[in-house]
Amino acid sequence: MRWKQQILILLIFVTALSLCGCRSSDYKEAAALYDAGDYEGARAIYTALGEYKDSAERAQLAAYSQAESCLAAEEYGQAAALFEALGDYRDSAERAGEARELDRLAALYVEAEKRRDAGEFEAAADLFRQAEPYRDASERAEEAVQAGLEQSYQQAMALKEAGKTGEAALALYRLGDYRDAREQYFALYAAAHRCTLAAGEYHTVALRTDGTVAAAGYSADGRCAVSGWIDIVELAAGGSQGDAHTVGLRSDGTVVAVGNNAFGQCNVQSWTDIVSIAAGVNHTVGLKADGTVVAVGSNRWGQCSVSDWTEITAIASWGWHTVGLRADGTVVITGDNTHGQCEVSDWTDIVEIAAGAVHTVGLKADGTVVAVGSNRYGQCDVSGWKDIVAINASYHTLGLRADGTVVIVGSNEKDEFSVLDWTDIVEIASGSHIVGLRSDGTLLATGNNYNGEGEVTDWTDIRLPIG
């Protein structure tokens, strides 16, 4: 029996020796795999070797190296899982947090690329910003912003070409300083609010569809000498009592003027790049394409002190003050303030302005109207008005409703309130009298007619307003 025990012991020894040899071979294979960069394979063998030599520690090292390799390959989710499994080994907890954050940023970056490729540039830019500082997210965000601006610019131009003036103007305003959006906005807004009809002191002028001008009324001072004008796109008429003048804006941005020039109010020959005009008693105002304003004529009340105005989209004058509408819906004003007609600093959301003889009117975006200044004849009693789309002022205040009817406050000495019966009106103008343009290009008139300023009812082919 003893020899059997010896054989069993020998077999056990041989087996142990064999197992030891296998483990040694596996250990060497794991080391080779690790050196070759196959950390996952090495980790698997070291884990299987258990307590053999330092296999447990090497298994952790292999797992850590595998996690770092995953980080380098931008496989952040897998890297995070490996670091988290390592617990407190080295700085694994910190590296796990880093990997999770990179995984989150990478997901944002990928989604941003999808949005960009889909043409959703605003969303893409926002996502790229959220992904900073991952890769080149900051640069990609700026690229998306620029692509979005260009997309919006092209859309605005398409709206402009389609004749959707209001939508195009709003789109251009939102573009700020991108390309020539600001200049395009000012020009478009001004064009949309151009007056094709004007009523001065005892005279009326209207723009025909062919760019020529019709005139009626008192003309001893030459205010109606417009028969030679061509290529006109807007008109303005100003004056008081015996002194008045007429101003015309040409399509090339230059300006012509006739009538009383005692204060140099007709000296506009050098003006260029003008997109809208207005006329006061003895002064003339021009809005330039860049949103600045020029003025000539009497400056007794400071009505021509407009050289520092910027961001202006519309201008108005009729009396001795000048009003400017800013792009942000606020109003700037200069000139005579004897009756408080310049107290407009708290006005907001204004979309159109009008200047009367001694009062100022503003149309708000919601279709309501505000007014300040002299209210001797009730010309400022507009608080109950609504659904108004256009305004005009002189000695009265007029409001045009969306349905083509007209509302009025002020004096009714010359039957001015007969405008309440008017229908199908698209533009209104008032001076010493009131004129209304119908959608068929014909005119109505009421009020003073001392000099034939109201003899316009036989006129035809009068150009309709753009806006």
C-alpha cells in the first residue's frame, strides 16, 4: 500500500507543478497582452489568475489602462463604467466623473451637428455652446451663428421680394449689424410708410402711379409748381398761413422742393441717400438710409437739431417740432414744446408717428393711439381709439381703421367730421383741410377750400401707399 501512496503523492506533485506552469504561462501571456495594448484581454487573464502573484493588482492596472484607452478613443460611457468599477483605485472616482462629463458633452456635440445639418442653426449654436469646451465646440457655435444669420438674411430678402414688407422689416431688424441688414431695415421701413398724399397750408399734392405729381390750391409762392417732377416716390407738404412749401423724394434718394424758401427750407439739392421726408412750417427733414436724420430751414425752436439722431425708422413734422421714431419703438423729439408736444419720453411700442401744429401723436403696436400737446379743440382725445392702422395730424388728429373707415378729433368748424362717413380709405392727409385716398386711386376732400385745395375729386391714378 505504501507504494500506492507514493504514486498518489507523485501525481499530486506533478499536477501542482503543471498548474503552476500553466499559471506562469497565463501570467506571461497577460503581461504580453498588456504590453501590446490589449488591456481588456490582459485584465481578463489577470482576473482569472486570482491571487496568483500580483495578478489582482495587475488586473486593476489593466482595467485602469483600458479605461484611459477608452477615454482616448472617446468611448466615454465605457470609460466611465470602468473607472466606476475600480472604486477607490488611484484617482478612479475623479476620472469617472471626468468621463461622465465628457460623455454628456459629446452627446450635446453630436446633437448639435445633427441640428446644424438639418439647417436648425439657432438650436445648433445653442447646443455647441453647451458642449464647450469639448473639441472645437466654441468655433462650431460661431459657425452655426453665422450660418443662421445668413439663412435669416436670405429669408428676409425673399420676404422683401415677395412684397411682404412688414415681415421682411421685422426679420431684418432682428439681424442687427449683420451684412447690410440695418440699412435694408431702415430703407424698407421708411418705404413702407411713405406718404403718397400730402396736405399743406391751403394746398394738396398727390403722387401719381407714373411717378409724377398732381397739385391743387394756393401757389403764389410756387408751392404747387411740381408739374416737371418725375420719378417721385414720396411727398411732404408744410407751411403756415401764407408760407408753405412742397417736398418730393426721388427714387434715387435725392430730394426736390418748391415754395417758400425764406429760411432755406427748400435747400435740399445736395441731399443723397434719403429714404423718407417730412416738412414742417419753415423746415424740411430727411431720413437717411443709415437711420440718421438731416434737416434744413428755420431752427428757431431747435426743430432742425437732429444731427445726433440715430436708429431712426420714421420722421414726422408739420408744425415747429420734429419727431423721430426709433427702431426700438421709442420716440425722440426736438423743437417747440410750448404746449407739451415734446413730452414723449415715456412712449413705447410705437409703430407710427404724426406731428400736428402743436401736438404729437403716436400709433402703438396694438392699434391704440397716444397724443400729447395742445388739446384746445380736443385733438388729443384719442384714448378710446382702437384697431387703428395709420395716423395723421395737423390741426386735427385722424386715425385710419383697418376696415377703411376714418376717426377724427379736433375742430369741426369746416365740416371736417364728415370724414366719419368715408369708406374704402387707404391713406389720409390733413393740413388746413383733409384729404383721403380710396383704394381705387381716387380722392375725397373736406374742410377749407379757400384756394381750391379741395378740388381733387376728379384726380385718378393716384399711387396707393406701400405699407
